[in-house]
Amino acid sequence: MSPSDSILIPSTFLRYHRQLRVVLIERQAWFVARDLARLTNSHVTERVIHRLDPDQHRKALLMGPRGAAEEELLVSESGVYALLAVNFYHPENRSLRQWLSNEVIPVLRDEEQHNQHLPRRRYGQALGRELGLLDWQGTLWVRAKDALTLLETSP
């Protein structure tokens, strides 16, 4: 299974009763573009995304509120700052940038430090099946029962 097949569990932050979902991928913050657009009263269009560098946006599967995987467009931390400075520019967004820099990012990094030694539950796919995984100390673990089922059904 490749890392791109993993279903990520986002951290959720609230600002003015609107959610902002963020995930850490390889120690980098990635923001859900749709949530960012709601916070800035803007629209994330293909044109806006194509103005970003290729390493500033990506798609990923995130665990949704009802437990189902949802594909979301993510924007990197540097991509968010670029969008706020150019595409979503509005004087009120300065406070949004400050909130991201001074509160959201530090909380994410603190969570990562705190949770680094604790196992984290993730979801992923292997051979067309969705599996519950345990991410612990950089290794993905599969329940023995699920591993046996995969071995029995593999070609």
C-alpha cells in the first residue's frame, strides 16, 4: 500500500463557526482548500489552483465526519500564504494569516510532538479492501485477522 492510499484523519479548527481541517503530511501542514475558501468567502477554482506551484497543492483521502473517506484538495502552508496574499487578498484576511501562523500551526506541531510516541489509527486500502491500520513509530500495523484475510484473497 502506498502512502497516497491512506485515509488521513484531519485536525479540525473553528474560526467564526466555520471549520478548517488540516493534516500533517511528512511534517508539513496541508489545509483543505474548500474550508479555506469558506473562511475567506472565496472560491477555489482550477484557475486559482493552477497559479500555485505544483508542490503547493495535492489531493488526498480524508476521513469525513460520517466515517467515510472523502477526496479533498489540499493546499500546503506556503500555498495558503500565497493565496491569502494574492488570490484571496482582503485586509480582514491578515488576521486569518496571523491565526494560522500563531495558533493553528503551533497546535498541529505540538500535537505531532505529543502523539509521536502514541499509536495513531488510520485507514488505508490494500487489494481493493479498506483496512483499519495502526501507525506507530513510523510503521503501519495491520490486525492479524485482516492480514490473514488479505493473504487468502490475494492472487
